[in-house]
Amino acid sequence: MADNREKDFEKDIEKFLNQNGWNSEKFNNLSFNVKKGYSPRILLEFVKTSQPEQWEKLQKVFKHEAEEKFLSNFERQTQDYGLLAVLRNGVKLTRANIRIKTLIVPDDGENGRKKIEKNIFQIVRQFYYDGKNSIDTVLMVNGLPIIGIELKTLQTHQTYKNAVKQWKENRSPNEPIFRFNQRMLVFFAMDPYHIEMTTKLEGNETFFLPFNQGSNGAGKVGGAGNPSVSNQYPVHYLWDDVLRPEMMLTIISDYMKLDWKEDKKSKTKKMDKLIFPRYHQLDVVRKLVKDVYANGTGINYLIQHSAGSGKSNSIAWLAYSLSHMLDENRNPFFTSVIVVTDRRVLDRQLQDTIKSFEQTTSFVETIDNKKGSRGLKQAIEDGRKIIITTLQKFPEIYQELDIRSNARFAIIADEAHSSQSGKSAESLKVGLGDPEEQLRLYAEIEGEEEANKLDYQDELVRSRLASGKQGNLSFFAFTATPKNKTLEIFGTKRDDGKYHPFHIYSMKQAIEEGFILDVLKNYTTYKEAYKMAEKSEEYKKVDAKPSEVKKAILRAKDLHPYVISQKVAIIVEHFREKVMHKINGNAKAMLVTSSRLAAVRYKLEIEKYITSKGYTDIKTLVAFSGDVIDERVPSTILKPFTEPNMNIGPNGKNIKESQTKVVFHEHNEYKVLIVAMKYDTGFDEPLLHTMYVDKKLQGIKAVQTLSRVNRVMRDKNDTFILDFVNNAEDIKKAFQPYYTETGLVNETDDEGLDKLKYKMRVFGVYSDVDVEQVYELFNIKVGEDLNRERLHSLLLPIQREYLDIQDEETQKNFRYVVRKFVRAYQYTSQLFPLYDVELEKEAVFARVLLPVLELTTSDSVNFVDKIELDSYKIVQDVKEQKIELEVKDGEFKVPSIDADPRQEEEPEKLEKILEDINSRFGIGLTSQDKLVVKKLWDEAEKEMMKDKSVISASKNPIQMFTATVVPKFIRLIADYVERNKTAYEKIFDSNEGINQIATNFAEDLYSKLHKFY
């Protein structure tokens, strides 16, 4: 029996629902069939009263068996396709050639909006589903129980957790009413402060998810939980909003989604997961639709939703909702909704999710690589309601698109960064923008009569007119990590003068609600010490720039075989000891490397190491693009290296590049994925538990890379980061802006372009005549070939003028300013319309000129050939720690467009640069850290481990052992001297001398032997 205070909670909910379309009913009045899990009487009552014509047809065919035939078909089709499909599509009776609805939704596509009052809405308290055990509250529609609620109150010393436990332990999934997607669609567990829900009961394996607004309300910065509301339960939104009849029916018809899973043995698909939208997903879609209705098209929206927010589903629901919007004349509000992703291969999850909501063949069009840009052009011109494509396909077709003047488009960007600037983004706006609307504004500003006639083939005019926000284009940009440019282009400027996201689901909330794991919770850093040396005395006289030498040193150090071997030993042993058993033995790791060559060398070294150790429980895969040549490897072995020829599958054959992710996920023996500029962003693999980082990470890149391991799955309780390069403070600095809300405190100076134009002209490299001639050459009709001979003739004298500048620093500054202008114009044109024809001409000219200038730059000196690694040591810097983020808004500033180039650093002697670097990074190194000593040390250790006199001496005190070993070690060195005099001299480049090194060796060997004997 429920406690009286719990009953009061039930009554309050029931009272509100009674006032909003739900009718209270006693369980005994339902004629509920316990074995079938629904009320056949009420379902038949609904069908007969809501669809009398259809029922009459059914009776004519089946006569007195009509009721039996309908119910048996309902039960069979529910069994085969699931209740969700039957609620959406009705029950098909083939022999009668009719389909009978089991639910009437707010808008079923026939004659506009139906009256949902025809449905029979019932709320039943103490619902005795098996005749003896009851559920606190059940909501039924047309005789079908679809929502179950277990309530607890804190006065009874119980919380939602007790309700969760009740669903898991006391509700058998085998009961007809609880069978997955057969009757109840969602189960809520709640107390007055917190709600959790699930759509599938699996006993103790049942996975409940939070269903809360967030501590400050939906779409706002906050953590887990719900805000307090005066004179309301904090969880009031469930009945105030979600359970209102119209909203609940909309969720069933437009939001809920069934995922199917293929059984590998039978090769058949079975129902796997039923997706019920989380509250922030409902909230963002409804708020966006409401704002579009209120303010029309031409507005940009930024949605800052963290990883774990269910972005693919949110995008799918938004696309579906926007595509069904109708204007005041009942016409489609948007001609097409275009979902744009920057990924070269379309996101399969995104495609499948969107397609699952609309069965009409012509409604959704996916433009994959087979259909290409031609397919995109056709889909847009045919008016497909939802089009899914990559951004890269627009540049090929934007000039040819035939868009009617009143066409309106909704552009949903999957990752906002991809839609803010660049030629592809510009092509999208030019191709879809309404030029007539912009032309009117342009004519008002310019006052030119000829502007009233628009040549649709004039690319430059169209480009200028399509700058800024377009009245017929609405952008909806999703990202977890907005840049400052992203905020300025898509953000909403508020009264505080700052740019903010339209809607937020923060990283903080996602972590606290358990939808992602905190990747900063277990973070370990290592610290390297090293010294470099010149390979030859002649290099001491070389002048060099410190930054170039530092890059060469880092590359030489990172790629050195000894350095990689030391890190490989740490990685493999750490994985086997600390990680391998995680996620029930299924845990995997990713190694992020600094370059493709580093990835190749890591792959080879790890395989060498695990073979030498006899490990058979770890295999690796590598991921990088293109070919890699390693000069250390003889061409007879493998040249060049590629991802496919380095990856061997379970069948012994090479793995195709497109299958790397699949093999890594599906085959447990592949434990470590080594990546170089691939899969470190946009890779969704829940089995990834640990990341080993050997690459400098900053800003957004750090957040996106480390977030590869934050995905949640059953039995995955934590993550681990082992970082060889970055320190905790830098990582905190990278994550902090995205923890809660990211804002922009200033905006771009629209006068900056004029300043940059002036700065370019000051160099005197080109004139107005040059700009005009290049502009005219590019101002050609579509289909006409560019006169490249003429172009080269025009650019040659400008190139010569540039080369006549004797000072390399001045040349570099000129290139910097031209590059800055090209990028600034491209970016600024996304913010506001640019009607300045002269600026447009300058932009065209600068864009053409820049590649010519960069071709003339000389190659930098290759300092890798001049230096070598002398000493190296790596030690654990900080033991496992948690990097704590602060609860404060992150803020960015837009850098000044016309910023001056950085002052060039002065060259110094290579010898001096190395001294400075070694003094900084060589702290704590001793003679035994010299690579030549380490090599000798390893050789000596192997020899003495086999020497019976050494093993016997290890039984004595350390002083006696040292007296035995030191002479042997020195004799080995003497032998080594004969083979390598230079190396021997390097050993003595230390105050410690050979005796100290020999003594240190003996002490180390003594310790190791005591572990074995």
C-alpha cells in the first residue's frame, strides 16, 4: 500500500491532468485483459466512434468476426513491428484493404489538424497489472497503457532511486504490459525533485536516464537537477508540459524512435532500443520552431550542446519539425531543410535517424558520394523536404542552382565551425540566397539604376549580394565547442552586449547527469628531460631562428627510436596492468601521435615490444591518411606505409581504410588504435576507455580530442588519460571555456577591412589598374574558361615587384597582410552585407595574388640534419589527479582584423640556441641518461644477467657486489671503446666520470637481481 503522503503526491498530479484532458478511471472499470496487457473493449470503442466509415467497411468484409479480426491483427502487428509503429501507422487489414488508426495525433497530414479529443485519455491510479501488484499511476490512451509512473516522497524517506529499484526488481519484463515496445512505451521513476526514465525493462540490467531540466532550467547554464519553483513541485514540468495530451501525442508521432539491431547469426533485425526524447531535446526543438514562427527567416541560431546531449537525435527532430512547419496560408514554411555536415563521409547515424521519422521516399534525400554534387543540385531544385549533404559539395554547383525568388531554406549545421567561413560556406549562401532581396538593398545604397537588372551569371555580384545574413536562409548551428567566430556569426546578441548561444546543454550538466564521463577525473602527466647536440663542429657557425630550431628539436626528439621505445614500454605495461580488465575486459585505448611518421613508428615499435614480451592478448591498428615514407626503413621491407598495408585483419588480410573503425569496434583483440590527425575528433567509440597523448593539444582541439573517451556505456565507470606532452594547467585552460556557457564579449570592427586594404597598398607592390584588370578577367560567364595565359601575364609584373623587395622581413609582412585581408573578408562577409564594390574587387585580387606570393617563399633550413638527441629521461610527473574546472562562464574576444604581424625573431648561433634549450629541458639529467650510456647499460645488463659469478655475488652485501661488478662493467666499456671511440668520449662529457656510472650500474643491477633470485 502506498503511504498517504505518497498518495497526496499522486492526487496532485491527477488533479492537474484531470484539468487538461485526462479522465480519471478506476482500474476495475477498465475491462483490462491481464494476459493481453490492454483493454480490448476501450480500443474497440475508440475505433468505432472515431472512424465509423472504416469500421463499417470492416464489418461488410468480416461481418460478425469484425471485432475479432481487428483485435487479432492489432496484436499480431504489435508483436511484429512494435506498438510505436502501430500507433503511428494504424492496423492494416489486407483482405478489407483498409488501415484503421489506433491513435489520432495533432496533425496526421489529412485535412490539417484533427481533433485529438476523439482519443480516449485515461489516468489510472493503483493499476493492478497482474491482478495483485500495482503501479502507482498509469496513463492509457484508447485502452492501451503507454506510460507508467512510480512515485516516492522524501517524507517517507524514499527517493526516485527507490522507484528505480522497484521497476528493476519488482516488475518482470515478461509481463505482457512490460514487454518491450508491446504495451508501455516509457517508465518514469520520480520524487518531487528528480525524474528518471527508461523505455525498456530488463530486470537489474535496466538502464535509467535522468529526465530533468537542469539546475537552472532547460536551455540555460547549470548542472544536474531541477530549479526550485514557488508554489510548484520542481518536477511539475512532467505533467505541466510533457504529459499534456497534445504534447504526449506529438512525442509519440514525431519524436519517439525505434532502433533495430542485426542478429549476426540469423542475419535478421530485431527491435533493440526505443528512444524517448530527453527534456532539453524537446525544449530546444520547440523553442527554435517558436522563434522562427515569431521572427521569420534570416536569423542564425547557435545551439551549444555538449557531447552526450544526443545531438544526432536533436538535429533529426529539428529537421523533421522545420520541414513540417506551415505558414499562414498553410504552405510549407521552408522550401527545403538542408542538414550540412563537414565530414567527408556522411554520418550514418544522422542519416538513419532522420529517415526513421519519414517513410515517404521523396521526403528525405541523402547526397552521398555516389550522387555527388549533381545529386545535390537536383534535390534542391526538386524541392526535397529534407536534404542531408556535406558542405564540400556546394562549390561545384552553386553557380548553376536555379532557385526561385521566394524560396526559403533552413540550414542545420552539424558542427557549427564548418559553416562559418571558407569557400564552401560562401558557395552555400551564394547558391541558396535570394539575390532579388539583396539587390533592392544594394540599389538603395549605391543608387545605381543598372543595379535593378541582375545578371544571374555574374558570380562576383552574386557573391557580394549574398554576404551577411540572408533573409531567406535560417541557420541552426550545433556545436559543443563554439569558437569566437562561431559565436559572432551564429550567436544571439543580448542586452549585455555579448553574444550568447540560443540554447545550452552544458558539459557540466552532461557529466553530472551521467551522459558523458569526466575525462579530467583521472589524468596523469609525464615529464621529459633531454639534451641535444650538434652532429658536427661546422654547424656551430650556422645562424638560425630559435623557433625553427625548437621545432626541429621537438621533431627529432619525438621521432627518436629510443624515445618512442621508452614510451611504448610505459603504454603497453600500463594498458595491461590498469586498463585491460575494464568494461568487462573489453576496454580499448587510443594513442594520439604528433605526426603520421610518428604513428608509423609507434605501430612498428609496439608490435616489436609485445612480440619480445610474448604478449598475445594485444593487437594494434593505425589510422592516418595517405602514404608515409620512413627513411629509416629499407625500401625492401615496406615503402611507402599506408593505413591498409599496416593493418592486418583477423582473417590475415589487409583491412580496408573504410573498415578500420569497424574492426576496432567488433574484434576484442584489437586493443589500441594509433592515430595521426584522424579519428582524434568525430570518432564515437564507447569502448574507448584510455587515451595516451603524445601530441601538443590546445584549445578546442584539446577538448575534442580528449572527449573521444567520454562516451557512456554499461559497465564503463571511468576513463583515464596518460599525457606525455601537456600539463594539467594547459588542459584546464582548454576545457574551462566550454564547461558551462561560452560567450563573446566584443564584435568584429567593420572598418577593419579598409585598414587592411590601406596596409596592403602601402607596400607599393600593385596598383588600381592591376586590381581592375584581374577583377575583369574573373568577371566571366559560367561555362567560359578562365584565360589563364592572360592571368599569368597580369600577375608576372606584380610578382617581380614583390621580389624586388630586398628585405625578407618586408616580404613576409606583405604576405601576412594579404593573407589576413583574404581571411578577414571571407569571415566578415558572413556577419553583415558588404556592399562596397571596391572592397569586393580588392578581395578577388588578393585571393588570386596570395598563392603567387607563397610560391616564391624559400624553403627553411632543415635543422633535423644538424642536431641529434644526446640524453633523454622520462618520468611520471604527477600521479593520477583530477583536473577541477570552475563554474564560470567562458568568454572569448574577437581579435582585431588589422592586427600588425608579429615581430620577426632575430637569428642566433645554433650553438647558443642549443645551450639555452638544453639548460631549460636538461634539468635533472645525469651521465647515465646519455643515449650512448643507456645503450651500453642495456648491453652490459644482458651480459651480466647470464654471468654466474655476478648472480652469486648478488647474495652478498651491496658493497661486495659492487666490487665484483664495477671492474666487469669497465672492461665492457673498454671493449666498447675499441668499437666506438666517439661514443666513449661522450661518456666522459660529465663530471661524474666512468667510475660513478659503473657504480650506479652495479646498484641498479643489484636491485634487479634481488627480484629474480
